[in-house]
Amino acid sequence: GVVSSAGINTESGCVKGLRSVSPVSKRAAKSRAYPSGPHWLSTLPAARGNMCDMIGSDERDTLIAGLRSELAREQGKLRALQDIGQALGNTLDVEELVSVLLTRVSRIMDSERSTLFVVDESNGELWTRFSHSGHSHEIRLKPGQGLSGWAAKWGRTVNVKDAYQDVRFDAEWDKRTGFRTRSTLCVPVRNHSGNTIGVLQVLNKRAGYF
């Protein structure tokens, strides 16, 4: 290996000849042996091989497939964000804009459905419209009712793995529509004054939970 001026073998890490030097020289040698500056990594031995050489071919293929899948998801999110920007610039129709935004939110969050609840200022209820199986539905929730109502009342995000295991969940609309709610994310939507004016609800992440 290479021997430095301080008697350090940078490959084996062995110290040579320190018995014959004075205490001051020992301190100097120690200082030079363990540099603290940004170039200290250059004194370490070169790594032998790389990560891909350390794992089997099956594990390597699995790793590569996982990375490609993650890249595809991130690219999908980017396209969804670009679509949102385009929609904001191309339409003044509020309902059409909301529909586009919710579709893109579902794609970004990898979920089955996204819904925007709006607070009715006259009575404090949450309401929304959505289509299911070719039929239009309107939902109204009292303040504090269901997961979205709770998020609106307290101004806090709700994130549950299984809605049916949460006492706040109201299964009435699942019974009416035949939809099965699983993982749920409810995020309060606030205006510039910090008041809650709605709730964005995202349902059933396709893989795992939110």
C-alpha cells in the first residue's frame, strides 16, 4: 500500500514507526492520519466492486423493476400537474375546472376517487355532487358528520387506513351507491383568511394507504 509522510498505510490503516518519534511528532502524525477537512475521503481505500456486484441477478432485476415503476409514477404525477396548469389557463367554467382538478388529484394520489366538499355558508353543511354508475348524486353532511365533516369542523386533516374501523365514518353513502370506502384522506381547504371553506376528500389509494 501507499505510505504517507505520517507513516499511515492508506490501504491497511497500519501505523508504522511511531515508537521512535517524540510526543509532539505523535500528535502531528495523528493529526495528519485523521484529516478533518473536505478532502479526507481521498485517504480512504478504493471501494472494491459496486452495489450491483454484491447482489444476485434476481434481486438486481427486482430492484431495477421497482425503480422503473417509481419513475413511471413520478412521471405520471408530473403530467397530471401539467394538465392542471393547462386547465387553469383554458377554462373559466368552474364545474369543468373542478372536475379536471379532481381527476388529476386522483392520478397524483394514485386513488380511486377524489371529491371536493364545499361549506354552505347558510347552514354550515358540507355538500358536493358526483357521478356514480351513470347517475348524479348530491351529498350533504352536517358539521362534524363523517370524516369530511369532522375535518371541516375542526380544521384538521384526517388520514385513516380503513374507514370502517373509525367511529367517525358514516357508511350511509356506501350503502346507497354500492361503493366501498377503504383508505381515506380528508384535507381542509382554507381561504386567504384561514377559514375552512371546503374539504378535499381522496378515497382508496390503490396500493397501501395515504
